[in-house]
Amino acid sequence: MCGIAGIINKNGQTVARETVKQMTDALIHRGPDGEGIFTENNIGLGHRRLSILDVSDNGAQPMLRGDDLVVVFNGEIYNYIEIREVLRGLGYSFHTGTDTEVLLAAYEHWGEACVHQFNGMWAFAIYNRKNNKVFCSRDRFGIKPFYYFINHNQLIFASEIKAILTLISAQKVNETRLMSFLAYNMSDNTDETFFADIRQLRGGHSLTFDLLQNRIEIHRFYDLKRNNEFSSVSLPDAIELFEKEFARSIDWRLRSDVKVGTCLSGGLDSSYIAAIASKQYTKESGEKFTAITAGSLDAESDETQYARIVAEHCHLDWHITTPDLHAFETALLPVIQHHEEPFGSPSIFMQHFVMKLAHETGVKVLLDGQGSDEILLGYPRYIATQFGDLNWFKLPAFIAKCKNQYGISASEVLKNHFYFSNATVRSRRIRHRLQGVKEKYLAAVDFGTVKQMARAASKDLFALQHMEILQTQIPQLLKWEDKNSMAHSIETRLPFLDYKVVELVLSLSNNFKIVDGWSKYLLRKNMEKVLPDEITWRKKKIGFVSPINFWLPQRDQIYRTINNSSLLRHLYKGEINQTDDRIFEWRLYNIALWEKCYNMQL
């Protein structure tokens, strides 16, 4: 896990080392263990290293293979051991214990198709002297970031926007992105960012730059598809298949030469990860597995009682942080500065405090549960799609079971169905929320995305999951995960987003994911084997909910900041009044603070 940076001068001008170093200095938090710079004519590549595999100098980057290939790489190829053995059988030799060397050899053998061999998370750039091309790629789901700026003179890319900003001025706001964020908290459903001149390579895409023709080509190498081989298996077989594939995913993500731990909220996902990983980790290392929990000042959203049960049951080295108002106020501006773009909820700060404590306890690799809800149907909104598969006679019983097992009322079940499957209702609510916005900015809201989501929610569960995993939900969760973890030099690994796990679960019958009103049924049935029933059969879902009423009590001060924002004054017809929607209030406040941090303008 590292930070990468690169410059290509399209006019042929030589790239100075000092210029590349400006970029890598902005990424030091991503890689405090080492720095490397490569320049040759009009190309410059930079790297900041966080040592995870083969922590010796053998793993330093940029790494060369022979006379032709140079790479800067951020991420982990979890199946590097298996790929290395395949390549050895083909006559390749290796001199380090790194996955970086395996990546280069794989590219040398398979070319740009090497990405199909990888199971992992990555953003890399390979300079091929032989064919005068730079090949860049981002992993299937976009776990690792890749931002870029291009004009008629340069291509500049990096792991974070701030590294690009060391070389260019990019203060103009992308108003389409800003309005999508305000309207429905959408920030990563396209290749655009909040900065009008900076883009991101989407997950599952590769970029090739031809140095002779100064031409850039971007193509998609991965799309999420169902495997018909698994569509007709029985429930017992589905439970076993999931157990084995997930255990393999955990096993690969424990491959490390440094200390590994896990986030533990006390919810289903993190508890199962802790149970499976701790057993394997302790067996191999002889040490207790470390778990990090964020407690909440709000008793309604505090899950520490459940995390404690898991920690004691699995004999974990458990650490807990309960951030108060002072901690939040201290972190407020640094976190907004580090995230580079507005984010939809203060829950990001709960994750920030988890990563901070992990760093303080000496954990360098942390497992986390992102993706579980999206593949295993953990959110109540998925109930709406199930309605389409039922006749009216079965509907009352289904609603009653969901009411019980999801821990929500029957009216909430119906509201979820009505809201998430009805584009007109959602659009009207958005327009009501934005009723003070000037018409020319309201016109920038992409209501087509709302229609697409509603259509999928009402009729086609796979289409909805496909959209959420590759376009709407997961990409922004992964961005926030990366920013929070790397701010504290932590590598996070996400076993639920192993692409083989994802493809397996989405290929299994939907009837195995919500059974008798129980969400995540496949997961719960496997949890029965390793965790107490009070964890396995929990009803109420909480997650990393921040104690917003404890952290944001001074609303007059918040609205002074909001109404003093030049950006928001441009967007709105007049003064912005207080609202009961505290999450929307946060978005406005976040925009105002972000504007100050980056001096943004419309």
C-alpha cells in the first residue's frame, strides 16, 4: 500500500526530479517508509512506500524489470504467490518476496491482459520502454484511487488530488458533481470529481498513453456478471460455497510481513471477519488478533456491547475509542482537508478515529467489512425489490417477517418499497430539499440516475446490485475508506469485496439472501458456527453512525458558516434556513468548509 505519482510532458520537455518530489511529498502519509523517483526524458514516476510485503529494500519502488519495464504500484495482489508459481513454471525467476515483482513479470508475459490474472486491489503505472507506452490500471471495484489531469501539454496522475494540486491550479468547482452530491449524496458515479479539471480512472478500467502519438486510450476490462454455474445450487450447498470462498478471501488478506488487525463494530460483517481471521491469525502467529472499535456517545447508536461480546468470545486484543466533542472539533478541518472532496455524513469521522487508534496500537494492515450489505442484501431498501417476486396473498406474511427480522416497522417496510422503487417520489423529495436553489443549478442535477436506481429497485435486484457495486454506492464508500486509512498510514483490506466472493454471492438465488425475513441469511448461517446467537441473529442494523447531535450542537454557528459560503450564496436564491434534516445540513456545512480549505469557486 503506497502512494504513486506520475508526469508525462506531451511536448517532450524533460521532467525534473524536483517536480516529481513535490508530488510525492504530498503523499508522505500514504508511504512513510520510503521514497523513490524515476525520470527519463519527458516521463517522471514517483512512489511513497508503506512496507507490507518484503519490508527490506528489495521492495523499493519505482521497480525495474530488465531494461524495458518500470512500475509504480499502490495496492496488493493477494494471489501473487499463486501467480508467481505459474510464472516460474514458464521460466521466470524472482529475486524478492514482493507482489510488485510478480506484477511486472505478469505484465511482461500477458501484456495488458495481466489484470485478469490478479485478485486484489491496485492502481499502478508501467512504463514500457520497448513499445513507448505507459499502461495504467485500477482494480475491478476501484478500491485503490487513481486521479489524473490532462491538457494539451501534460498528463499528471496520482493517488490523491492534493498531489496533482502541487503542480496545477484547479479551483473551479464541477457544478454537476456538486449538485449531485447535494441532491442525493452521489459523488463517484462517473469519472468526474468535485474539481472541474481533475478526473478519476474508474474501477475496472485501464488507461494506456502512447508516448509517440501523445494519445490516451481508456477501456473497461471488468464487468460484474452472474455465473450460471451457481444459480441452481441448493441452500445447504450455497452456505458451504460461501463459507469456503470467504475463508479463502480472509486467508489471502492475512498475507503480510507486518501486524494485521480488524475493525470491529459489533455488527454482522465485522464480527464474522473477526471470528474467522482471529482463528487463522493466532494459529499462524501465536499472537492475539487486534480489533479496533469506535464507541458512540449516543446510546441509540452505540454498538460496543456487541463488540465486547465478540472480543471476549474470540479472545481478541480489543481496543476502543469513544470520541467526544473536543476530539471531533479537533479533527474537523484536518479530515475535510484530507478527504479532498465533500462527503455525505459525519460517520466518516467514526472511521477516522478507528484508523487513528489502529495506527497508535501498531497495526499496519486492517481488515474491514465494506461491500457486505451490497452483496448480501443488508439494507432495508432491498426489500422493495423482493416485493416484485411476490403475489398479493404472500405479501402480508413477507412484510410481517421483515418487520420482525429487520427490526423495522411494517409502515417502514412499505415506505421503503414506495420510496426506493418510485422515481417520481424520490425526484419530488429532492426538488423539495433543493427548493431554495436557483433554477440554472437545479438543472445540473442528473435525475436520470434516480430513475435508473428506482427502475432497478422495483424490478431487477441484480441490476440494482450491479449499479450500486460498480457505480453509485461502493465507489464512494471505497474512496472514503482509502482516505481515512491512508491518512494514518494504514492499509485496509476488504474480504467481502474479493471479486470471486462478489460474483459467487450475486450468482446464488436471491431467496438465499433474505429468508423468512432475515437479511444476510447466508452470512448468518455461517456465523452460527463461530459466534453466539446474540450476535448472529441480531435484528437492528446500526453501523458506523456518528453521534451527530453531540458533535454538532451549535446550529447557529453552523448556519453562519453555511450562509457565509460564497459557493452556497451562488447556488441559492437567498439565505439558507435551518432544516430538520441534519444529514443534509451536514452536506451544506461540509461544502462551506471544503470551499475554504481549497479556495473553490463556481
